[in-house]
Amino acid sequence: MSRVQLAVIACLMLASASALAALPQQMSVQVQEVKVRATPGFLGKIVGTLQYGDRVTVLDQPAGSPQSWRKISVPGKDIQGWVSLSALTEKEIKLQAGSQAAQTGASSGEVALAGKGFNENVEKEYKAEGNVDYTWVDRMETYKPTDQQVADFLQQGGLNTSGGAQ
Amino acid sequence: MKKTVSLLALAALGLLVASCASMDLSAGNIVAIGQGVQQVQAAEQTEFTPEQEYYIGRAVAADILSTRKVYDDQAATAYLNVMERALAIYSERPETFGGYHVLILDSDEINALSAPGGLIMVTRGLLGCAQSEDEVAAILAHETSHIVLQHGLNAIKQARKTEALKNLGVATANTVGGSNVQELTGLFKDSIKDIVHTLVDSGYSRDQEFAADAMAVKIMRNAGYDPRAFEGMLKVMETKLKPGGLGFGKTHPDPADRIAKVDAALAGQPAVVTPPDAQAARQARYQAALGAL
């Protein structure tokens, strides 16, 4: 096979690789937990819950959709709805062995290794030195108002009840 | 034959250019194409991930809370946490790794401290300066803005941040353990010290404070609060803060300078008009939750 023929084949392979990249975009959940909503906005009906590292497929955005929300589906699950863009990253997140989810095959250009570096292990070491007390930190993290409480708060106070669907 | 092959090559090149034109030709994609889709390496880290930010924030808050007393009033704390969520969903970063949470510090000092990722600690003394729900919203919107803008993470000394990110970049699932953890813990500890020192002693830069004020005004407006309450809050602080005093007096620009900037930002913006019944509802719940302060 001549060098020119090889070049042609290489070009065709590259072209098909770029065609693959044009498939629907995959994103990952970059926060501990996020709700999938039936409509864009934090007060929309909850249709599912996703965990850190979960992969989602970004669907076509209907015309006039809010910029800060993405319509998504979840491969292998019957979940389709809206997620705030602030909860998503283009990087694939590979969870460490022993984490809640198994590692998945890499398919994106960038990978963030979850739990790498400043993580639970480092926090454990830091705590072991005995100079800090996490009691109140753990307690304050349990303060999580419900959607209903937030909706009532906004409505009763004459505030914006759109739920952040900007 | 040679000519035919050349034409074929040209056609294939044309196809490639056409397909490239319709896709995002970012460095990441070029790398992905070059490596093939199955062989991918962890990208070099240039910023902390939300998860790393979360663990940094927890340690900063733990450090601060280890030496301070908490004002454990459930009704007041619940009120602030609902309000915080109501503000955060109208910010540019509604979701952080662990979410936004508020705690009251049992201190007369006029101060508020926010740890990376969303842990906000506000003193009884500062809440006592507010006279309405909108003014309390101004305090929380300002602290939320520091978190959105990642001012806490930026307080980590640049050399240390570079070193930490370099270490995080090479630490894989297999190497996190043993001596690597100890080395990272050392960097972690020093990073926490940098942030706590900035929050408690030296304060953010004037520009960072003004940026947080400007963003707070936007969050308030988006949520439906009257952003002029921000000025009201600053005016009260102007009368209560002593030059060279503790807390905000030491770490924040002069309220008069901040009022001038906020004034300029509000100029030309339509006024937010609160209907009397909504005003009354806000005042009633504010009194019920924080009136005792």
C-alpha cells in the first residue's frame, strides 16, 4: 500500500472519528446529588435523582430554552428531564474503586478522577490530628429546605416564583 | 493511478475539513481524536473540582467553628436556610457539590464568613444590624457571591495552589494512600490556613468585596428582593462599625465606599416595588425568626 493510500485511509478514519464527536453530547453530574425536573427551574416537579459521576445525554434544547438548564436523558434509565447546568461538567468523572459506582469505560477527551487528592482520605488525616471539630459542619449540612418550603417562602413573601429558570 | 489516488486523497481531505467545520475543534477534541476514543488520560488539573472545593470548604468551616460558639436557634436557622436556597437558585451557581448552608455564630461581633462550596457563618451581631428580611437577604446574597466567585479558593497562595494541583494531577486511585495522603494532607492544611487567615484576619481585596456587592445586588433583584436594602444594610453598618475594630470593620472596605459603588450600580435600573401585603408578610416572618436578635 502506497503512502498516499495510507494517507487517504488515515483521513477517512479521522473523518469518522470527528463524525462520532458530533453525536449527542455526554455530560457528568459534578455535585453530590441533583434532582431531574419535569420543567426547567428548581421548583419543577422532580422526575429523578442523579448522583455524583452519573452520565447524562444532553438532548436538543427546545427553542427559547433557558440558557442555564439542560434537557437530558439518562442512558439505561427511564429518566428524562431538566438539570441545572451548574450541576454538570463536560468531563467524565471516574469514581475510585470502592466508590458507590463502578468505573465506566472512558469515552470523552477529559476525565476527572473523583476523590483524587483533597478527599475523604485527606479529611480523615486532617481530623486525626485532633485540632478541628467537624460536629457543626456535619450538622449544618443537614439543613436542607424542601422544594415546598422554598416555594411557599417565595410565594408568601411576594418574591420571584419562577424557580431560577433563567 | 497516481492521479486517481491524489484525487481520492483530496476528496477525503475535503470530507475531513467539512466534518471538522461542523464540530468543536477544541484542544480536548483534537486530543481525543488523536488518542482514539478508548484511550483517554486524566486531564491536567488547572482548577479545583467542585468535590475538592467541598472538602476544602468543610475544613475551613470546621477550623472556624472549632473556636467559636454557635447560636443554636432552630427557627432562626431554618429561616436563614430557606432564604439562602431562595437566593442561591437565582445566582449564577445554584448547585455546588454539597449545597449552601447557613449557621449563626453566637457573637456580638459584626461579621460573616463563607467557606468554599457554600458553608456560610453569620454572627448574631451582624444579623442584629438588619431591620428587615430584605436586609438579611443582602447579607446572605453578599456571602453567596463570595462562594459563586470562589474568592475563598483564590485566597490559597498561588505557589501552594500550583503545587497542590500538580500533586492532585498525578494522584490516581492507586496512589492515593500512604505517603501520598500525608503529603497532600500537608498541602491541604496549609491551604486551609491561607483561607482562614484571609477570612478572619486580612480580608479579601477591595475589588473582590466590590465584585461580591455587585453580584449580590443582581441576586437580590433576580429573587425579587429590593436591592436598595443592600444600601440600607451598609448604612446601619457605617454607624455601628468602629474604625480599626474587629470583624467587618477590619476585613471590609469602608461602608461609604461600598454604598457609592452600589449606588452607581443601581442608577438607571428600574426600582423593585414590593406590594404592601408582601412587605407585611416578610416583616412578620422576619420578626418571628430573628426579632429576638
